[in-house]
Amino acid sequence: MTERGPMLPTERTRTLALASAFVRGGVAAGLGLGAMAVLVTVLWISSPHPDSGPGGALRAAAGLWLLAHGAGLVRPDTLSGAPAPVGVVPLLLVAGPVWLAHRAARDAAEPEEGRPRPSQAGAFCAVTAGYLLVAAGAAAHARGGPLRVVPETLAFPVALVVAGAAAAGVWTAAGRPFGPLPSWSPLVLQEAVARTLVRDRAEAACRAAAVGVMVLLGGGALLVAVALGRNAEVAQDSFLALAGDWPGRFAVLLLAVSLVPNAALWGAAYGLGPGFALGTGATATPLGLAGDPAVPLFPLLAAVPAEGPGTPLNGAVLAVPVVAALAVARCTVRRAAPADAPRASAWSPRETALVTALAALGCGAVTALLTAAAGGPLGTGALSAFGPVWWLAGPAALAWTAVIGVPAALLLRLWRLREPGWAWRRDVPETTGEEAAPADGTAPAGRAVPAGRNAPAGRTAPVERAVPAGRTAPVEREPKPEAGREPGPGPEDEATAPAGVRRWWAPWRRRGRTPGDGSAAGSPAASAAAEGAATGGTAPEGGMPGDGAGLEPYDFLPTDPWHENDAREARWASLKQRSGGLMADFPARLPTALHGDRTDGTDHTDRTGDTDRTDRADRADRADHVDRTDHADRADRADRSGGPGATP
């Protein structure tokens, strides 16, 4: 057996958990910085004319890694001698650091089994602090390199990007809940968020906004690809002119690939209408390129439209925001009026329009944020403004998706909820009510009414399920008889039944009833049940008369010929003959419990007075019979002894 170590105090356990989260944040930052350093070092080694030593390459790697977080860089060595800012962030490089910070926070908030687990706030703070500590060290190391970091940008946006990724990781570890708002938020907003209905609508709006942004990005990327295809020669010439050797070309290719998301956002801004700036004196829009553009030599910039007014082909790019608005409307209506749900569960037109408007607002906000990150300065003077203008692209995305998306969502909702027969969607029965049957009692189309029954008003008959192709219909099984009793013979069994059973059957057949069906109100079982209920008597198991509860019709009637009236009368006559005439005659009718029918068709067991009189008469007959039997026994003994009282 193994011995357990001593339990650590709670405070020490929390400290260890926070220390582990801090280390995770530092390791995540180190992995990203190491990957960038390896890439830059490989390019420096393969370059035939390196400008600096290994230290310069590592400082350049640190600067590029901070640029991937949104930090601003400055190139001190320029032809003019003045430092030139570098503010265009390759968005593809941002994916690596953001994913590493997200993963570190998620693992810290959800550690492995057996390890201490910090609080959510503690994990967020520890991971963020560990990551930013490494970022500060990288900024200090890149101070003397070819790409220096602007100190102000370490707080914004570098710290904001890291904190956002860590918060997303902690939220993912908690199961992505829509938890309560902070206590300082308005009470009305807290109550609204606590409702399930509001959460469902908010989730639908967020999903539709994400779909709209993805369609805009896809449309922008398609526009850039078409433009590059039309100007392929210009793009090739610029690519070959930037570097003459293969290591240089490989570096240019990597930079172009990392700027593909930026180009897609530029194309989306162009399709939305505001376009993008090519320096401080030129703007490219679907209406044309106005001003004097300052376009540096780069392959992706070959997609910039030519100078002059726009053509109808340039105006066709407006289809991108239209398609995005329709995608937002369709995504919203799929939740508002699902094709596999009844019409009663569909959202109202007001809810549909409101959720679509919220989705348009989210789409505009995300578009503004992304376009702000996609552009920036590339130098001083004319290159100080380069890329889309976020405060124009965001409102344009909001206007397109709201103006087109809201009416489209309402029309699509009406289309989905139109009458069956005109809809492509399969009609789904309502859950709030049932279809009314016709007044003649017949079943609606496609439904069947069981034999011998009519569908009541306001209700539908049971539905006959169709048998799928390749399968056989299920066989209906007959109900099994109850244990302890044999089912009575039916009309079809009369011809094959024994003679005694047929004789027992005859009286009931003459009365128009079938033994064992329980349909006759005056059956012996009903009479026995009524008598048992009135007298409170019980009977042994098997259904004898007088049990009064749970008695099935004819359960107590035997089918053996020995118990028939003729056989019993013959036995009674034989006993009477042997007794010397002292026994009474065979009763002309069955006892009260067995004789349930009277000649007038009424049930005498329902009248307590008649039952009492019958019982008293039976007791008197039995007493008289006992007296006669006793007198006959004394006379017989006297005759045998020859004493006094002998019968002559």
C-alpha cells in the first residue's frame, strides 16, 4: 500500500494554481516568440547578403512578433533619414499569438485531474501577466534592432489583444455560458439577460452577424482574386522586382500570404462603397479612383483599380453587401421560422425584424474593428493613411445589412409560413390543437377511423401509419386471457363444443346474449356483483357469487356437464329415493346469486327487500326440513325396536 502525502493548506494550493497559470502564460508567449525567431533566423541564414549579424535577426524577430499583436513599429534607417512608422499588421500572423494565449488560459482554468484549479479571475490575471511579461522583455530586446517598438502601443493594442484572448479561453473552459451581468450594470438589463428567451434571440443575432461578416470577407477575397487574375502580369513583375534570389522571393511570398486577410478586408470595404485610401491624396471606390495614389511596389497592390471613373463592371461589386444582407436574413429566419417546427412556434414579425437589426448592428461593429486593424500607415507624408477607413466601412456594413436584411427577413418568414400546398416545406401538424373531424363522423383525408366507431366532433381519428417500403406490416396480436380463467366459447365454437357446453349455452342464446361477453345487464355475474356489493359478502378466488368487486361475467359458471341442471336434478332424485322421501324436491330455479334474470326482465338482486324475504324463506324451509327429518329418524328407530310409537 502507498501512503498519502500530507494535505496542503488551501492558501498554498491556490498559490500553486496561480503560479501554474502564470507559467502557462509565459510559456505561450515564449512559443510564439520562438517560432518567429526560428523563421527569421532561417531566412537570415539563407540570405546571400545579410545586413546584420544574428543579434539583428533576433531583434527583428522580436519586433515582428510584437507587430503580430498590433504593436506599432518604427524603421529608423530610411533613405530620407527620418524614422518611418510601420502600422499595417499582417492579420494572418495574429492568429498564432491569439490562439496560444487562448489555449493557455483555457488549460489554466481547466487543469488536469489531481492538480489545483484556480478561480476564473485568478487564471485570467495570471495568464495575462505571464504573457505580457514576456512581451515587455521582447520589446526591450528589440529596442536597438531594425524594427523598434513604439512603447505606447504595448498598452493598446498589445495588452488588449492578450487580455481578450485570455478572457475567451477562460470563458471556453467554463462552457461558454451567458452568465449574469456585473452588479453595476442596470437592473433592467440584468433581468433581460437572465431570461432564456432573450438569450436565444441574442445567440441568433450573434450567429447571423458572424455569417454576414464571413460573407463580406469571402466576397472581398473573391474581388481581389478576380482583380489579380486580370492584372497577373503586373503582379508577376512586381514580385520578381522585389527580390532577385530565391530566399528573398520566399520572404516576399510569406509576407504576401500573411497579408491575404488584409486584402480581403480591403475588397470588402471596396464592395461596401467607402473603398480604401491609397495615401492621403487618393481613394478607390466603385465610382472610380480619384486623386494621385501613392502605391508602393508589391504584388497584392496590383489588384488596385485603374485611375479614372468606374465602369459597370466596377459597380457589380455592390453585389457583395447585398449577398451578405441576404445571408443575415436567411440565418435569422432559419431560427425564427424553422422548417421542421409548427407555425405556432414561429417568431412574430416584430421579433424577427428586431433580431435581424441586431445582427446588422453586430456585423457593422465587427467590420469596423477588422478594417481598422487591416490598415495603417506605411510611412510618412502621403503613406501615412493607407487602407480602408474603419469609421466609414462599419456604418456602411450596418446600413446595407439593415436596409436589405430586415425586409428580406420578413418576406422570407412569410414565405416559410405560407399555406401548405404552395410551400416546399413539408407541413408540420400543430401541437396546440387538433384538426376537427367532418360533421358526418368520417375521418379526414389520409386518416382512418376504427371499425364500428365514428370520430367525435372536435377530435381526429387515430392515424394509420404507413409501412415503409421493404417492410411488412406488424401483425396484431390477440389479447392474452387472464391467468386463472378460461375464455368462454364464442358463437363460432358452438358447433364444436361438447354436448354439456351446448346445453349450458342454449338458455343464453335464446335470451339473445353470448356467455362470457359481459354485455347483458342482467347476467348472473352482474347479479352476483350487485348482491355482493349490497350484502358485503366475499367469495373465494375464482369469481364465486357475492364477491362484489372485480367479478368478471360468467367466471364462476362451470362448463363441466357434471354441474348442469339435468345432472344435478338426477342426482337429487337418487338421493331423495334413498332417503325414503324425506328430502325436498329439486329446486325449480337456481339460487339467488345464480339466477340473475326474472321473467319481467328486471334484476331482483337490485331490490334489498326481495333478497331479505328470499333469505328468510330459505331459512324457514331449511328449519322445516330439519324438523321433518328429525321426526322421521325417531319414527324409524321406533319401528326397528318394536317399542311404543312403532308405525303399524
